[in-house]
Amino acid sequence: MDAGHKRFSIRRRIFALAVALLLAASLVLIVFIRDYADRASDRAFDRLLAASALTIAGAVQVENEAVVVEIPFAAFAMFSGQDRVFYAVEDPDALTVTGYEDLAAQLGETVSSEPVFTDMRYRGELVRVASVGRLISTPSDTGWVTIHVAETQNQRATLANEILSNAVLPVLALTLLAIGLVWFGISRMFAPLTELEHELRIRPPDDLSPISVPVPNEVEHLASALNGFMARLQKAMERVSGLVAEAAHEVRTPLASLRAQAEVAMDEQDPEALRRRVARIHTGAVQASQLVSQLLMEATISHRMENSDIETTTLASVIGEVRQRLDPDQAQRLRIHLDAGASEAPLRGDRVALREMMRNVVDNALVYSDEHVDIAGHIRDGRLLIEVSDRGPGIADAEKSGVLERFKRGQSSAGTVGSGLGLSIVARVTQAHQGHLALLDRDGGGLTVAITLPLSRRSAGVGSSLSLWAGFVLVGALLLPPSPAEAMTTTYPARDGSTATALHILGVTDTPLFAHFIEAFQAQRSNVTIVYEETDSLPLYEGFLSGSLETPPDLLISSASDLQLKLANDGYALAYDSPYLASLPDWAHWRNEVFGFTFEPAVIIYNRDLIADDEVPRTHLTLAELLETQTDRFRGKIATYDIALSGVGYLLAAQDQTISSTFWRLASAFGRVNARFSGSSPAILNGVADGTLALGYNVLGSYAFARKAEGAPIEIVVPDDYVLVLTRSMMIPRNAPNAELAKSFVDFALSPAGQAVAAGPTSLGAVVPQSAGEWTSEAIAARGRGVIQPIPLGPGLLVALDTLRRQRFLDTWQEIVSPKP
């Protein structure tokens, strides 16, 4: 770049002129609009906050001289869904009846039924609090119950900004007009770009020197990038020219020798001498043929390494292919000693490249040794060690690094036909597979070629069959007394063998199902080790909240999205603006802190041998009627979630109760038939599949679809009246040790690649519309005629988690269904 020319910025000139034209006229107007927007936003949200507090106040009751309140769903449904919400109800004795006790401790008693508003800091954020009083009277006393409802102020600021942005549109229009006029007036300043274009057009094809035309600052990065590209291109051309020159030199010698020998043989009269000439010609032809074959294989290996054709094979398979290509007498000289684990250990890489690597090592050993060649395989420190040993002349220590280069041979190879490419191919393939190559002296004479390769993570014992895993884990789970869930931890090593980067995920999804997401993620991030710890939804929530987890997780994944939202609302989540958030439905994320990534309907499953197709209940009402009219037939044959133990079970039951007027009738029918209760969908599926159960209610469709696809004898009903749909949600804790890795996984799960996994082998369902795969949200919705009712991630979920409301709900459920131990 010519430093003598003055650099300048067209952009700065344009903006400086535009700001100078508009600053004086717009400053006062913008200040006035901003003040008006703040006041209007406060008035609007204060009315909603007051309405929420008054709604809760209206639900306050006195039972046996004790204050009780069941939080109405409408109290939180009126909020925007993007702010955190807190509440507290205090009795006249200043004791917290329900809600956040620490919120009530910071606020005083309210003795007025008119809302009082306060701004305060709570849990690290500025909140707006509406406080109202409710006068109650008991036979012994009269006093005020205080209700506090607090909301963070993010949406207030958002509304104020929206009002401001809409009001200043005329100002922006004038600004854009001024900028357009300035842009038009300085068009002649683009002359340097024209000069740069002219410079590139007149250059000859072989001129790759740096660009020296002066350009503006905005184009300087482009010019630097072009210079860097041309420098890389020049180096690549030099490498190709060097390889062609070396290959031409190496091929020219045997071809010249062949020609000379042939010319002499044409004039040879002595048959014996002619035979010797022909033998030399044959030897030269063999050498030239071997050289050309090796050059072609070198080019093939280079192409395959650049394309990264990855597949899984085994050491035994690779050695078998090499042995089949040898002459029978040569193959008999091989002595193979493979450990049981090494023989079938999965190798991930290019099968052809691995085969050629092994073939070159074995060919060298057979050529330079007349004795047997030993091939050994072992598993060492999680990696595969391959050793090929011969009794040949070996390689001197000073030559061991040089013989790994192209066309370089050791002194001991004199008199032996060879191309000097074999070991260079071995080194290239080993390096491309993140392995290690060593040339070692063999005890007693000879050479040992030791190759160490990383193993596929599947060799660590991670299964891929859902049915096998479920068979071992869930046998006997159904109908047994509940026991505390034990976390199962599985480690997925990084594909490139590195150990520096690890992501710890704590989730409730079955390990074999979630392994599909991990495998697809590691295909993009081969340097990441993933530790997946599987548990249940309630232990996940309680363990994280109490801080009793052994290892702080980087990412929480749960199907009990209400518990996830409670953690986020209480300030435990890290906000993240994922680039894929715009494609996610509004109901499937909250405050950029909780992200849904699956689409899972709650379905009914049944055994066709126990229930005929013409009597299958296809609505919630017909299911209740079936159980009421055929109680004896279905006694002990119906199963659903134990909502006291299962977080997702409680979530579905609470939503059922909100939507359906027949929910308690259905619960009563469960009690009549002595329904059985389980903590997981797979346990119910096992019972229906083996005929122990006739029907399962509110089973997650993802598990049901997967089990039926595996051949389980079950049928699935997507209800015709309404279909509850939940989404598994992800949350990054604030104290996550590797938050950036967790963000990368969130991005992957919401990306088309992650949604293809959800819509494909896992059957969990893709929540992003128009995803690719069999189990898209559109395809799942088309399986039934009912109204799709997604369970939205928002403050409304907190109502069902209120301590008093939850306990009342569980007590009523227990009283109606009366489960027996």
C-alpha cells in the first residue's frame, strides 16, 4: 500500500454532514418524545401490575382463622411474558402465606385497598412493586392482608423505546433524505475503487504481486484480503510446481533406462544376452509401474484427506483387506496378533486411506525381510496401537525422519525396487487421522512401525439401542415403590483426541436418545468432550437449587419446563441472544433464558390385544366414559404419571385441569379402576407393550413414536379434542463454567442441523416450523384432529408451582385417585 497518499473515510464524511444538518433541529424533539414514552409506558404497565395484585387479593380467604389464597391463573396471564415476576402474600401478623418471603421482608404492611407502587432492587434487578391491602375479619380479630406483586422493568423500557422509535420516524426520514443527498453529491469520491478495478483487470495471469493502488479505509480490508489470497495462491502454485518437478524427475530416470535398454536389445543377436536385456527391461518396467502407482495413490490420498470422507471400520477389517490383496505365499508370511478389544474397536476415518496406510507398511516389511512379518494390535490409554515388525535391515536413527518425506529412501534400501513414497503416504494418513507414527528398532534386529490412532467414542461402551438400554434400566420400574433417582453419567470424548474442552450437560432425556444430538454436535465441534448426566426432572431442579450437584453443569435440559422457568425467573439463568431465536415460535422461549427445542404431544397409548380398535377412546371425555362403564375390566390396567414424583407429569396434569372441564371426572375414573402411577413414560410403555397394562394416559409422544417404530406392539392415539404439546427446554446457569460452549450447543439444537436430529432418529419432534425430517411439528399435528395446545413458556407456568396451590392440587388428586402402594 502506498503510504504517500492520504487515507480518508467516505462514511465519516457522510455521517458528519448528516449529523450537522439534523442535530440542532432534532435534539429538543427527541428529549421530549423520550420523556413522554417513559411516562406512557409506566402508566400502562402500572395498571397491569395493579390488576394482578387486586386479582390475587380477591382470592384471599379465611379458613379456620388462617389466611389461605389460591393464586388465580389470570393473575399472571396478563403479564407480557418477557419479564420476571415475583409475589408475596402476608397475613396480618406479617407472616408470609405464600410467594417469595425475601420480597415481603423488604416491604412494609399496606393498609389500603388502593395500589401503592414502589421501585426497588430485588435479586440484582430493578423491579416495580404494586402493593395492595385486603381487610379480613375473623371471630377473634380484624386485620389487613398485604399482597405484593413485583415485575422487572425490561418490557417497560421496550415499550418506551417502541413509542420513541415510532415517534421519531419523521426525523429519521429527514435524516435519510439528507444522507441520500450527500451520498449523491460525493459519488465522484469513488474514483479509487474504479482505479482498483482497472489495476486488477490489466494484470497478466501470472502477476500475483500485492496491490499497491491507494484505497479508502473502508476498502483497505478488502485489498489486504486480496493480497493475502494471492500470496496463498502463489505458495500453492509453488508447491504444485515442486511436486510436478519432483515427480517428473523421478519418472524420467526409469523411462530413460527403459528406452536405452530397449534400443540395445533391438540390436542384440545373442539370445542369452537378449534375455538379460529383457530381464532388465522388465525390472525397469516394474519400478516405473510401482512409481506411477504410488504417485497416483499419493494424489488419491491427498484428495480423500481434503474431502474428509469419514466412516467407521475396524482394524481386523483393514488388515483383512490388505491380506486379500497379497499373493498367497506372501499372505502366509503374516503373523497377526490382535487383542480382543483391538480387533473390533471402531476406527473413524477414511477406510481407503487406512487400508493404503496399512498396505504400504506391510509391503515394506515383506520386501525388506525374508522372514515372517508380525502385526500386533492393542488398546492403550483409550487409543489403538498398531505395530508391524520385520527382521529386515532396519533404518538408521539419522535417516528415520528423512524417509518420511516424498522420494526419500534409506541407505539400507539400495538394490531394492521402491519409489520412496510408501512411508510418506503412511505419515500423511496417520497425521490426517490425528494419530502418531514412530519408527522403532526391533529387539534382535529389524524395524517396528508403531502407529497410534484415536478410537471412536462408541468404543467406550456407549450403546446406541434404545430398546436394549430401556430393557436393562426400566425392567421392574413399573409398579415398584418409588426410589430416589440416581444420575447416570456418560462421557463422549472429543473426536480429535483433545481433552482441553469439555461441556457438562445435566438433562432428563434418555441417554441413547440424546446421544444423537451429541454425535451431531461433535461432528461440527470435534474438539469438544461432552459429559452427559441423566437424571429425573425433580431431582434436577432440587439438586441445582440446593447446590448439591457434584459438578456445576454448563447446561440444564428438562421436559419439566415449568421448573426450568421457575429457575430462570428466580435469577439463575444466563441470558443469550441466539442467532436462531427468530425462527423459534414465541411460545417456545422466554426472556432469551429458556429455550424449547422439541415438539412433544401428550398421547394415549393402548395394547390392541386388550382394546379393540372400535372402542378406542379418542377424546378425554370418551376415555372417562370407558373407564366408568367398564371398571372391572380395566381395574389395574390403566397407567399415567405419578404427578407428585414426576415434574413433567405435574405440568401436564396442571395444564389438563386448566383446559379441560372433564379433568376431575377423568381423575375420578382413574381412582375407580385403581390406576397405576409411574415416574416415566418408558415405564408405562413397557407395561402396555408386554400386556401388563391396557392403556397409558398422557405419555410423551416422542417416546411412544420411537418405541412403535422399533416394533413394540402398541398403538397411539393423538386425541381428537385437544392435544397438549410440551417442549424440552434448555437453560444456561449463570455460574456455568463453560457458558460459551453451552451457547454453542443451544445454537446447534435450534439450528436446522439440530432440528433435523429432533425430527429424525430421536422422534422428539422439531419445534421450528418447516424443519426437515419425519417428525416435524406439522407432521405430528396432522396425526390427530384435536386442537394443538402448546404449553407456552411464560409466567403463567409459575401459578401451578405456587406452594399452596400445588399442595391443594396434589391433595385433591390424592383424595380422588387414591393410589395404593
